[in-house]
Amino acid sequence: MSISDRYRALSDDVSRFVAAQKKKFGESEDPTLKDALKALRKGDEVLLELKESVGEIPRIRLEDQLTPVLLKGHNNLDRGRLQFLEAGEEAVAAEVWTLQQAIYRLLNDL
């Protein structure tokens, strides 16, 4: 699978996960959970920015263009993960960690 395809798949995975968590915790009054959802949404938005155009980036420029986006997305997901841990949602935090590991693997392959 190409880097572009993996990036799109990762973006889709993050979007599905964020939608599921929004459905699960969207009505929560807990400020920590609200902040966690906000951080996840930011991470999703960052990754969505290049989803459609990633295939048009020349191979030689992929590392330069994807690295900052992936790191920013990772940082937002990490904030959300830590807030889910703080709210006692260890299972959700573990799922976020899985997404973060996928970002690491993609970064390493650039």
C-alpha cells in the first residue's frame, strides 16, 4: 500500500473514531470529556486537510509535506488521550493510542 493510501486510510480511521466518540460522549457535561472530544476533532481536521490532495504530492516531497501534518494531528490526539485518561476512560485512551501508533508507523516510513 502506498504512503498516500495509508494516509487516507489513517485519516478515515481517525474520522470514524472521532464520530463514534462524539456519539458516545457528545452530550456529556464533564469538561474533561468535552476537552478530549475537542482535541480529537482538531486532530481529525488536521489530517483531513491533505486527505484529498495527498496523492498529488510528488513522492520526493511527501516527507516534507506530511511530517508536520502528522505531528500536529498526533499532538492533538495525544491531548485527547490524556484527557480521556484523566476522565477515567482508559479503554478510549487505549484506542487513541492505537491511532497514534499508526501515525508513528507512517512517519517512520516516510
